[in-house]
Amino acid sequence: MQEQGTISIHTENIFPVIKKFLYSDNEIFLRELVSNAVDASQKIRRLSSLGQFSGEVGDLIVEVKFDEAAKTITISDNGIGMTAEEIKKYINQIAFSGATEFMEKFKEANDANEIIGRFGLGFYSAFMVADKVEIQTLSYQEGAVPAHWTCDGSTSYEISEGGRVNRGTDVILHINDDSVEFLNEQRIQEILDKYAKFLPVPIRFGTKSTSEPDGEDEEGKPKYKSVEVANIINNTNPAWTKAPSELKDEDYLAFYRELYPYSMDEPLFWIHLNVDYPFNLTGILYFPKIKNELEIQRNKIKLYSRQVFITDEVKDIVPEFLMLLHGLIDSPDIPLNVSRSFLQADSNVKKINNYITKKVADKLQEIFKSDRKGFEEKWNDIGLFIKYGMLSDDKFAEKANEFCLVKNTDNESFTIKEYYEKVRDIQVDKDGNIVYLYTSDLAQQDGFISAAKSKGYDVLVLDGSLDTHFAAYLEQKGGDKVQLKRVDSDVVDKLIQKDEKVELTLSEEESKKAADVFEKSIGRADMKVEVDALHADELPVSVTIDEFMRRMKDMAKTGGGMGFYGTLPDNYKVTVNGNHPLVKRILESDAEEGEKLAKQAFDLALLSRGLLTGADLTSFVKRSVEMI
């Protein structure tokens, strides 16, 4: 048997096109060929189970070998094999069934993503790295004759009788000069670890050394010897392919360590995905400990298709806020191009996206309801994730409103609804607005917190990287009457104004004089002085920044679309308590002494805010020593 022929292509040579479009991702040739070998192995197992193959299936295995001197890489399997006619059909015809259309489309496309997708070119990725490819194969069919196919990267091929004596296929790549990097044990191991780690048929690549018991030494201590064993790349039955009922917590944790061997922390909990309608999807998503800063850890969720690694760029499938999770998803229903690395527009992708979001929300709600105490203890590790989801995904937010927590300065936790009920009758101003007071820095704003608590008010802690945006969310969802004000954005009586009016003991002339003294002693354009009527036991001077301006500036820092506000200078309000005894004393002192006292009171207010630094702090310390 010998035959020569030409692959049916009616335009220019397709092989340079394959190389041109896939060259940047040329390592995928090994994934494609190993995946094909696994498919062939599974087919013989399937035929046997259906009674269409009565022979001995044996131990199915795929083997990868390389010969640096001969410049070859060989992928072997003992699967279904092919006849010469099947080679012509599957290699020469089907793989090129869309070749003419392919060639027409690539001329106007910007990149491979637009044109490669349904042309069955996986096998031909071999020509990215090889200038000649051989197939030695023997079909499982009784009486089959071994076949040998060769192609040198042109449209010409040759088929002759092969030399294989056992069922299965060898694909031999004669590596070209530009791709000798792949004739390296470490490089091949790296690619197999990446793409073949969980394939369902064992993948063998050479051998590895391991230790095994070898009796005892003279002191009775165990001895070990080094032995060479087959280097099996993959776990053929990974956790996500099993039913959740088969797995215990330690199985999920062991699989997490398999996925992320260098991770220092264990996950908090996980979700096992398993759905077969209206699409097929399996996988496990883990909740890691998330620090109190926004770090989107891309490339932590991996996408597989039938246990073959596809990509870790999953932003089209997984909502952005879920990119904080770790784990993997496996779906044969996600459309992919030939390199299997880019997602195409498809309705299934949106459905899968919605399904994963719902499953995550359901899992969090289940944990909250079944173990609220445990949920509260984990809040510092998952709160950022939940808030991010609520801010970026309305459907997630609908469910999360029931389990999202807020904490106060006494470290008590409340759901959003519970907190509303807690403060609705206490923290209501004269206009009927319900005011949530919050702190972004417990230490620096302690004086303001104490002042608020002395009035019987509660103070929330919103000190995370997203909390400026989350404060706006709480206002929006709380309705027209809910307002959030940072505890240091004004004196407490102004934050929650009541009907009761405190009378100012100063005359209009005295108030103006007090304001002039403070303005002169402060001497700063960014500090606007106001004399106000407060209780005599409150601080003589407070320095605050307007809630709206400060929030807009904070949003600008975190990319909240408020860039204009980020360019504006800070402007503060200096509230002088006209009813404080110190103000009377300043008015009764001579000009020099009055300004000195005013400056001291102002600097104390700055000091309490952490705003007194540099030369101003040095002057304050020196002045304080003199006054003592």
C-alpha cells in the first residue's frame, strides 16, 4: 500500500497561515496532540462498554517522548487507532473542510480570534513547531492494516503501510530549527503540567526518582532506596469530576493544595458547581482570605473543557467581582477557537455567568443562615468581596442585602436591615432624615467618635478600600431619608441637627471679634473659621472637612469617576465653640495672648486629626512647653 496525494485546498498554502496566527501561542501544539490521544483512548473504552469491541482494552496510557539528537517529539496512545481510509477522512478532509472559507476570512480579520473557531485545525497546530509530521497507526478493527502518513508542511502527503504492531497511534513531530526550545525535558514537563494536569487518561513522560523503604540499618532505623518510576503527569480523577457526596472537607482542601501548591493560606469555604441543564458546567470555586484592600487576583480561576486546561483568562465567563475567588470551572459548552484560548460571543457564556453568580450568592446565604456566628467571624476576610459584588452586580446585590454585614465601633455586627431598625428612632434629625454616622479611622477619629457616643449615637466602621462607594450604596438603597456622614465631617450637633437650639452666649460683636482672632492666628486660606453655638462642655475648636467634598475626593482616588474632584485642594472648616470658656478668655486677653491661645486651641484640634506635622508640630511642642 502506497499512495501520494494533495490535500484539497483551492487557494494558497494554509500552513503558513496557521503558523502566522498561532505562533504566539505555539506551545499549544502539545496540548492539542495529547488531547487527541486522550480522546482516542476514551473512544476504545467507550466502544468496549457498548459491546462494539470485544478485544482486551488493557491499561490505557498516553506517552510523550522526545529525542534531542533526532529532533523529534512523539505522542503515543493505545487507543482506537485509524485505518488508511480514516486518515484520509479525518486528517486530509475533515480537518480541512473549512479551509477555503478560512482562507477567505483571514485576509480581512484583525487577529486569529475572529477567524479560527470551527475549522478543526487542532491537529495541524503541529506544523507550528515541526517541518515534517508522521503518523504511525493501527486501527482496533479486526484485520486492520497499519498505516503510515507523512506530510512536510506543504499540501502534499503520502500514505503507505505502517510498522505499528499494536492498536493505537504515534504522532511523530520533526521539530524545526525555530522550535528547538521544545526539545527540552523541563520545557515539555512545564507544558504538560499546565495543560494535562487533570486529563482523564494517564499521561506518562519519562521517569522520575522516588524513595521507597529498604529494610533497616544496623541501629534498627528504616532505610530507603531511590528507584525510578514512571513519571505520570496527571490526576485522572480530580475532585471536581466527583459528586459532592463523595467528598469530605479534607478532599476539597487537598485539591486546593494541588491547584495552588505555593499558597500559604487555606480557603475559608468553597462551592462545588455541578449542572447539566441548560448547559454543562462543573467545577469548584474557593473563597480565599481577602485582605482589606482591592486586589483583583487575575489568573486564579482556571477554565477547563473536559479536563483539558484552556485558559486562566476567564473574565467573559466569571463576573469581575468573582475574580477574587480561586478554583476552576469545566464546561464543554463554552465556544472556543482553535487555540482554545479566547471565548467567542455566545448566549451560553451569559447564562453560565449568571448561574455562577447565583450559586455564590446562595452559598453565602446558606452559610449565614446556618452559622451566623461563623459567618461574622469570617467577615473581615470576605466582606470586601461581598461589597465589591454588591457594587458591581445588581442580581448579586439583591441576595447579598440579606447577609451583608456592617460593624460598629463596639464590634457588633448587623445586617443592613437590622442596622436601619437600630438607629431609625435615635439618629433622626429635625427634617426626618435617618443619619448613619461612620468612621474610616478608629484611632484618628476617636475624639469625634467619643463625642457622638456621648450623645447616645452609634458609629459604624467603614474603613475598607471600597467603603466610600459602599457608603453611597447604603444611602441609595436606604431611600430618600437615609444619609451617611463621616463622624469627623462636622461637629456632632451639626451632623444630626435636632429642633432644640443652643443659644450663643456671645454678642454679635464678640462673635466677629473671636472669628477675627482665630483667622489671624491661623493664617491659612484653606481653613474657613465659623463661630457656632455648641454646648459649653464640647471642644473649643474642631477641624472638619465637608462630607460631600471629602467623599468625592475619596472616590476619585479609587477610580470612582470623580477625577475632577481629585484635583481640588482640601478645604477645612474650623468650628469655634462660642460657648466654651476658653473663647471668653481669649476675648478678655490682650491681642498677643489671645492669638497665642487661639493658635494653641487650633493646633490641638489639628493634632487630634493627625493634621499637625513638620514645622507646625515643632512650634506647637515648643509653645506648649513655654505655656507649662
